Amino acid sequence: MANGFLRDLGIPDTLHSLRHLCLTEACQIGGIRVAQEIAGHASISTTAPYTKVAPRDLREVMHAVGRRIAS
């Protein structure tokens, strides 16, 4: 019913895909613990599949780690 309403509005997403998007954004902004709290999950292992990490973010973090180790 709700997904049909979204489609009627021209939004191709489902409520579930929007949940993934919201939790991914929350994780990027506040970390996985924040996303876990927003989702209401008891375990981070339940939250993790809802979040995506961009390859660019991985590279940036690894470069920062390398700089810290080198200094």
C-alpha cells in the first residue's frame, strides 16, 4: 500500500530501499552506532547490511591512516 503510494507520486523507491538510504546517510554522518539507534536494532550486525560504504570514503580513510602512521 505505502509502496504503491510512492509509485503514484513517481518515486521508484520502496519504503525498504528508503530505509537503507536513511541508515547509510546516518552512518556516514554519525557512525554506525548512530544508525543502529535510529534503526532500533539491538545489534550492530543487524544494522551493518543496511549501510553502504563508498569506495572513495575507504580510500580517504586509508590515506589518513597512512599519514598518521608515517608521522
